[in-house]
Amino acid sequence: MQDQQPSGPGPLFWIFYLVFIGLLLAGMWKTFAKAGEPGWAAIVPIYNIYVWTKIVGRPAWWLVLLLIPCVNFIAYIILGIDMAKSFGKGVGFGVGLGLVFTMPIFYALLGFSDAQYQGPSAASGGMSAA
């Protein structure tokens, strides 16, 4: 009799996945609420990205950039930096918000910290060197 190996992700994967998604949604919910947007917008696919662009002051068509392979990597980082600057944080924090694997941690840090929304950073020049 042959031993069969289970196929597909195991229970440990699903635990990490649920923690990842839960942390991301909780952090985005709190961050959106701090920016004066409805927190529930964080759980609605596509609409949450639209709200994200609105919070940072980018035009809504940036949502399309996030659907283009390779371009989306850069667009996420730019939006992350814009979000960080909108809350008075630095570029390093923004890169953390823009990278998919660190996004939940940085959104939770932003959402549950005492950082205050200072208005859309991209509307005032966006990607400045300072």
C-alpha cells in the first residue's frame, strides 16, 4: 500500500493566511476611518483601492495602474509612500505600506497608532525628494 501525500496547502498555511488578511483589513479599516472615509470600504475589493487613491490625492485612474503587471509593483510603492506622507510618516514607512508582504504590518501600525491624517500628500506635490 502506498502512502499518499496530501495535495494543496496545509492548515498552517491557512492560519497564516487568515492572520495576514485579518491584520490587513483591521489596519486598513482603522486607517480609512482616521482619514474620514468609511472603515467598511477596506473590505470591498476594488473600491478599497479607489478610496486609497482618494485618501492620498491621486486620480481614480491609478486603480488601472494596479491592474497592469510590473507597473502595479511601482504603483503600490508610490501609493504606499503617499499614504505614509498623508499621515506624517517617512518614505521607509511608505515602502512598507507598498510591499504586499509587509502591507498588513504597516497598515496595522498606521491604523492603531496615534498618527493623524494630514490631508492628501499627492495633491501637494506627491513624490518630492524631501
